[in-house]
Amino acid sequence: MPTPNKPLRVQLAGALLDLVVQVPESGETARADTAARAHAIARKAAKQASMMAATLSLPPGWMGWLTVLPEMVGVWKIQAQMVADIAALHGRRSSLGKEQMLYCLFKHVSAQLFRDFAVRAGERVVVRSSTMKALEALALQISGKLLGSALKKGASRWIPLAGAVGVGAYAYYDTLQVAKNAHQLFAADPQ
């Protein structure tokens, strides 16, 4: 729920940083055949995210607006766990930090924002370590982009059933994009 003295964009940026500062643990182990397992992890997470998003977008009207931020944060948590699992699959759990988590979760939202954090080294992408101040600035920029998405999601609350289907479908697609980002980052980055 929004705090009266903090703008929504700043609160969203704070939620982003809280999410990525604590990289989730993974029960996955490194393996040679990562593609099939990563695909299974991605599909399971996409289904969970879709169900959560659709369910939280069911309340109609103004009550639906109250569920937008919890829905977004809930989906991000599912996606963060998925990223941690994919990193572990590739034997990269120890190299998964805040920067890599932000990159995987939001690169598809705005690749332009990540140009200072990610560098191409041949065929692979390397995500550089950053200061907390730089991460806060990045989170604030991402939150601006995500607010537009939140407003669209909030508008869908006025058409409960159709809106829930649309929000759920988008969460499914978005989660698969995050999985693609993670798989590409960790598969191309040898230990």
C-alpha cells in the first residue's frame, strides 16, 4: 500500500531493490543438460506467475487498484526464484548478484537502461558490479517504466474477468522472457 509521503515511483523502486538485494536460495544443482530443465523451471514459474496475477486482478474497480503493487511484487518474487534456479542449473549460483538479478528480471522491459551495466564480450554478456547508488538510480528508472505497466494493469481492473485473463497471460509471457534472459546470461557466461 502506498505511503503518503513517498511517491509511488520511489516506493516501486524500493520494492525492486528489496527484491533483488536478497537473492533467493535454490535447490537446483548444476547439470550438463540445462536446456530441458531450464524450460521446465520456466514453464512452472510462468504458470505460477500467471495464476497469481490473474487471481489478484479479479477484484473490480477501485479495490482492484489496491492489488496492482502486491501482484507485481509477487510475480517478481516468483521470477527471482526462477532466475536463482536457472543460475544454479548452470553452476552460476555464486555469481548471481543484485546486478545480474535486475538484468534478468527487467532487461526485456528496457535494454537501453542496462547498457551501462552490461557489456558484450564476444558472444557473451557480462553484467558488471555496481554501487548501491547506481542500482538505486537504475531501479528508479525501471520503476518509471513499470508504472506505465501498473496503470494499464489498474485499468484492466475495471473489466474484471477479461482483465484477469489479460493480466495472467501477460505475466506468463513476461516470466518466459525473464527465463530467456537468465538462460542466455548464465549459459553464455562460463565459470
